[in-house]
Amino acid sequence: MTKSAATVLACLKPLGFTAASQVHLNLPPEALVQEALRRNEGVLTDTGALMADTGTFTGRSPKDRFIVRDAGTADSVWWGDINIPFDAAKFDQLHQKMVAYLTDKEIYVRDAYAGANPDYTLKLRVVNELAWHNLFCYNMFLRPEPGTDTSWTPDFSIICAPGFEADPAIDGTRQKNFAIINFSKKMILLGGTGYAGEMKKGIFGVLNYLLPHQMHTLPMHCSANVGKDGDTAIFFGLSGTGKTTLSADPNRGLIGDDEHGWTPDAGIFNFEGGCYAKVIDLSAEKEPEIWNAIRTGAIVENTRFIPGTTTVDYANKSVTENTRTAYPIHFIPNAIEPSVADAPKNIFFLTADAFGVLPPISKLDKSHAMYHFMSGYTAKVAGTEMGITEPQTTFSACFGAVFLPLHPTKYAEMLGKKMDENPDVNVWLVNTGWTGGSYGVGSRMKLSYTRAMITAALNGELDDVEFSKHPIFGVEVPAYVPNVPDHILDPRDTWANKEAYDRTAADLATKFVNNFKKYADFANAEILAGAPKAEVAASV
């Protein structure tokens, strides 16, 4: 046993480890890269990044994500297809099996934390079977300052062993892979999958449960940036809506790209210490910040080289379209560290409405903000997934339903309370999708127009503009936005066939209402007041 193993075993005893072949504790990035290369876990690219594969699973497996149901969670967790209950005894059984599996292996242990605001920090301990997974944790979680004593009792721990597979018939899982959160044991077990994002999203799920309960803090699946005058903006949006692109502004500091908390009195803070960005079709021209961040210490997942080189071919999706990179946030030049800022002045809900119905920008009052937050709408277009031949609505509560242990109304009500406490905050619905007709007839909204609209909102240039209420969706539509043609602001005006717009708008409103039925019995009157009027014919 190495000296580091002897030192760390005492810390690992609460996790069930009484012995280990070799333990590597808090190795720096360069050492972890060398470990990964030694163990054939990856190869180096020509920029010095480590390229690794995640194996069978190239993304999260939501149907194999469980929460232990016990006295502490039975009445608080939103049980169902998203939060699948798991037996506490089966968890203990799996835990013992995983510890036994790892006992004769090299393991990599990392002490880290989540939550850039020290008053809301979650101390972590991660046990990894793979060196590159430990590097991922170094990049993605917050790193203690050099010299920090981390012989702490963690608030939560992760044991991640991709090589360990469950026996569903005995262990109570659905498949050989699993991700199980136990709030009573303060532990996450991950097995049978090499997808590193399960670790990051596991802790996000933990924070989505603990922060509202214990600290009256709203957890948010959003990116955030801040202007030179300290004005904070946050961006919500599902995949394909432009969240990463639109929040990456060279004139504003990056607070974080994915996960944040909004406290009762201290503004917002990033949960993470890094970025986990998609890299499919990445180019230096389109996203220079991400491109330049993929260097020594960064990881690229499931990518492939240009034949005969060690240069990554970012157009290659032979493994998956979900190719990604993970790097510390300070690899982005305009990143703010520590990643904290004042309460937001502007909140943007981004949607790619492929039906061409929603205005390119509109302002939401409290009721509409809560309703659209709970709806989490966008639309997929033909070619994005197998079998999709025409636009399809996608709704994900709070723009991240799969990460919500509590009922979505809890988070929506917290957002409404935040708006009451911060009366100067503006909430905007931004349609980055289609104009002039649905997909196949209309055209995609120009990125330059969307950027101009967001810039105008950030700069307060819409504060004194005249607004009109959309007759179906009830959102407030500006009559003027600097550097944007007036005629595109009212979506009905962009359609050649106004009656076709009316029918399409009414149909989309009906889809909103039908989606919301599963929440209606739990939503208060103020949230329900934000619903579209599906029966109203548009006549703007």
C-alpha cells in the first residue's frame, strides 16, 4: 500500500473501504493524464487534450437512474418515470459488492466541492475506477485551494466503477448499469457505465433536492454571465436552443455554462468549476472560446481523429453526436472566479419554436414566467432524431425535468418568489427557431437578430418601448427593438397566410395546455393564469 493509500483509507472507511490495492489521492491533472495513458484509457490529441471513450453509453441513461425510497424521501420526492424508487436494502447490497470489486484495484480518490458561494458549499469525495474519470471530476467540480485540509467528512460521496455490472435479477436494477442516489447515506453509486456526465448530473440532482429544502435556494439548469456594470443574466434552454452560444459573450464575464443557484440574499453562484460542452461540428470560427479551451488538461469524449493524424475531426459522429469536452472554467478567458454574482437583472427562456408561432422576443409577467418555466418548451425538427419527419413539441419542466427530485411546482413557486423579492428583474421568452412559417416553409431566425434582441434587453433599451399582448399566449411583444426589423417582431405579420398562423398558434397552445395537465392539480392559481388561451383565434 502506498503512503497516499494509508493516508486516505481512514477517509474511505465511512464509504465501506477497509483495504485497497493502491489509492491515488488528489493527483494533479498532469499526473492523471499520465495515469490514463499508462492504463490505455485514452490518447493525446495534437493540442495536448486527453481523448477518451465512454464505452457502450455515450450519454446518460435516465431509465436507470434511481433514488432510494426511505423515510426521508418517501413523501418529498416527485416519484415516477423520472425519479424511480429503489429499495434501501438493495442499495446496501450493491454498495458492498462495489466495495469488494474495487478492493483489489487501483482507485483514484478526489476531494472537491460543489457551490462557488462558500455559504452554500457541498463538500464531495469521489472514488473512481478510472484515472480519466478522476480528471473529469477535477475539471468539473470546484477545486480546493492548494494547502486546504480536505480530511473533511464529505456532505456527499460518489463511488463510480464502470467495470462493475449489476445483476438485475438480484440487485433490483433494470439493466447492468445504474445510477442510484441515496440521500440518507449521502452517497451516489454509479456502475456499468463509462459516461462521465453521470457524476456531474448526479450531484446536480442532489443539489436540486437539498438546496430548496435546506437553504431556500433555487437550483437552476442554466448558463449565466455578467456585464461590466455587474448586471447578471441567466439563460435557460433545452438542447438546440442556443443557450451556450448566446451566453458566450466576449463583452460579458462567464459565471458558468450549466448549473447555478439563486440564494435568498446573496445573488447567484455556479455549482461547478468547469464546462462540459458539446463539440459536434466545433470550429474555431463558430466557438473560439471552446476551441481554445481544448488543450492540455482538457478531455474530449467519443471523438475521432482525422485519419493519419492526432487532430480531432469534430465533424465525425461515428461514435455519437453527443461528443463533448470537459475543461476547468478558467480555460475560458472571460470566466469569473469565484463564480458568483448579484441576483439576475434579466432572465432568458430560450426556445427553438419550429412552428414559427412564438415571437422572437417577448416579456413575461410573473404568472407567464412561472408557467413557461414549468413548461420548458422547444421543438425538434426533422433529422434531429430517428423517425422525426416534421416538427415535434418537446417539454421539459424547468428546462431540466430529468434532474428534478421535487415536483416542478416547487421550483416554479420559488422562481415567482424570487421575482417578488427582485421586482426589477425582467423575464424574456426568446424564440431562436422559425419565422415566417413553420419548419419547411419559414426560415430560421437570424442569429444576428437574436443577439441584437438580447443585447437590447441587457442594455435596458426595451424599458420604454411600447408592448402589445399576444392574444393567445398572453406574452408582451415589443413594437421596436434596435437593429432588428420591426416586421419580424409580430410573428403573425411574417406569415403570408394569416389564417394558417392562427390555426398553428391555436394548435401549439393546445399542446401547451395538454402537456400541463399532469401538473395542473398541483399548480396554484397564479401559475395557471399564465396558460395560453387555446380557444382564442389570433388577430393581432
